[in-house]
Amino acid sequence: MSRFEKVGQMLNQFAARGTPLVLGGGGLLGVFWLGNKSMYTVEAGHVSIKYGRLGGVGTQPFREGLNFMLPWLERPIIFDIRARPHTMTSLTGSKDLQMVNISLRALAKPDPTKLPEIYRSLGLDFEEKVLPSIVNEVLKSVVAQYNASSLILQRELVSRMVRSRLVERAKDFHILLDDVSITHINFSPEYEKAVEQKQVAQQQAEKAKYLVLKAQEEKKRTIIHAEGERESASMIGDAIRSNPGFIELRRINVAKEVAALLARSNNRLVLSTDSLLLNLMSQSDQTANTLG
């Protein structure tokens, strides 16, 4: 209960008792009422202007704190001049006729020097009246200049362009924008599916390209290996024709390799010279007879 209500109750009690102070109490109450109605408080982050019955909306701003007015003739109009966030979504079309759903976040506040004009033309709910329309207007004009894929690859450039145009457009209504940023970009399900299929096709094409290159490398390796085998066979043939003892040397090397493998085995085997390809005397005689 305020002090004015308490005074009123006291005067009512005096009047009920028939006390002669009723007249004086009524005057005192009138003074309190007049003092209460002639003062108002402007909170921090707010600015007020006055509307007068005689002169209309005043141009002088009043900052936070205690301010005075003429009761009945004047009333305060208080604006919140702090930046407040606003999130808006717009469905628009890109340059390649793809539907794009863009969400934008803006910090908006009124121009403190233009409060009378704002109140005359828009009222206190100016942000709700102006921001949705100009955001849709700017987003549609900017997005229409880019393909759907460019909106993702050049998102920072698109955001800067939207900010620049939206700031200029809001100034026409005496609204200041401290920050503008694109928060979400969503495409239609059909376009997202097409993009996914394109990515899969590109991956498959890269895989096929890799397989082709691998096959080509395998082919080259096979050719090189075959050429090496042919050269090796030609060299061996030339060595045999020029030096018959080359065959016995090769047989001895092979026998050494077989003997080394058998020596490392846990099984005990007994092999003849024929099994180890070491029947060199008979082979030498056959070679001599062949050459003779």
C-alpha cells in the first residue's frame, strides 16, 4: 500500500468520525495526488518523450531518472533503447530456382534522436511492424543473386551483403541494427537428396578412376615383369650355349636352397643325389654327349 493510499484511509476515518479536519485532510490528499501524478521514473536503458494535450508529441528526450510532467495535460511515452534480438525466417528462391529457408538474427534498437517520428508513424511496437517486412524484402533480393550451392560456399559474403542492405533499409524507419547474421540455411528435401546423390556419384567416379589407374599400373607392372623374364631367359640361353657348365652351377644353387630348407625342418628326411639334383656326373656325361 502506497503512502497516498494510507493518507486516504486516514482521511476517510476522520470523515467517518465527523472530525473538522476532513477539509484540511482533503486538501492534503489533493497535494499528495498532484505530486504523485506530476512525477515519473525512467528506468536505465530507456528514454521518454512527452505527449501534451495542447502541443502533441514533444521533441525533447528525457533520460533515466526522476522526471516531472503536468498532470492530465501531459503523459510520458517511454522507449526501450537497448538492442534486442529478433530472429526471423524467410522462405525464398535462389538463382537456380531452388527454395531456400533462411533464418536471420538481428539486434535492433530505435534511434534515440528520432523517437517522436517513430511514435507518430509506427508507435511503440515499431519493431514488430517493420523488421519482418524489410527482412523478407532484403533476403529475397540478395538470395535471388546466388545459386543454392553458392549460398553455402559464399555464406560469409551473403551475410555481409544482407547486413549492408538491411542496415540501410532500417534507417528509413529510424531503426538501428547493431548486428545481423544468418544463423541457418535449409534447402528443400528434394534438393538435399539431389546433392547427396551428386556427392555419391562423385565418390563413385573417383573410385572408378582409382581402379582404372590401378589397372593401368598393374598392366605396366606385368609387362615389365614379362620383359624381365624374357631378358632373363635370353641371358640364360646365351649362357648355356656359351658355357655348358652353367646348368650344373644352377643345379648346385638349387640343391643348396633345398638342403637349407630341409635343414630347418623338424622332420628328418634322407634324399638321394637325384632328389637333390646333385647327380652331376651323369648330367655332365649327358651334356657332353649332347654337345658332342
